[in-house]
Amino acid sequence: MKKELIKSIKEKEEQLLKLKEHVDRSVICSELYNKVVLEKAILKKQLDDLERNKFADKVRYLFPCKKTRICDYFRK
């Protein structure tokens, strides 16, 4: 899965390089360029989610940090 995402990101980068030359000339190329940029961002986010430690996130959720309230400062 991770290799497929990296391969897809590389393909999107190649597409962006090809489209970058034609962005100023055509509206269609400009829209396609923007679409590819969004697709690349989505793929990068998916890759980041795969690399993130899911167990640590679950533990942090179970033990939330203690929040200090204003009334805590006025206790004796």
C-alpha cells in the first residue's frame, strides 16, 4: 500500500511538471493542474496517515491531558 502511494505521488509530480509549462496558455490545463495538485495532496495525506502511529493516538485519546480552569487558580 505504501509503495503504491509513493508511486502515485511520483506520477502526480511528473504530471505537474508537464502541465506547468501549459498552465498560462490554456484554461483547461490550468484546471487540470489544480486537480492534480489536489490529488497529490490527498495522496500525501493518506501516506502520512499510514506512517502515523495509530496506537499512540489511541492512548492519547484514552488519557487526555488535564486542563486548567480559571477556578483552579483561586482555590486555597
